[in-house]
Amino acid sequence: MPKLTLEVDLDLYRLLLQAARENHSELEDECIRRLEGGLRRSRFLHSLLSELQQEQQAQPLVQKKAD
């Protein structure tokens, strides 16, 4: 599985930790659940995922131009 490092503000981090505790899961599992479309989808994480996907799609085009 690819590794993804996220920088989040302290309030969002605390909310994710609280949700993980309430769902009896680890922080990583809570983030994955939300990214995969869990019941309480985080708009922030959804936007971040969309942004990362756009960057990933644009990356091969940039590499081809550099060659």
C-alpha cells in the first residue's frame, strides 16, 4: 500500500482522534475509512483526496514534457 503523509491542523487532528476512539479504531483506520467514503465523510479529506488525484493525473504529463 502506498504511504501518504498528511499535514492537518490541530482541530481536525483532534476531531479525527475523537472519531477513531468513538469507532474503536486507530487514527489511520479512521482516515482510511473517511477517504474510502465512510458514513461521516470529512469534506476536508474528500477535497484533499480529489486534489491528490488531480496532481497524480497531471504528474505523468509533466514528466513526459521534461523528457
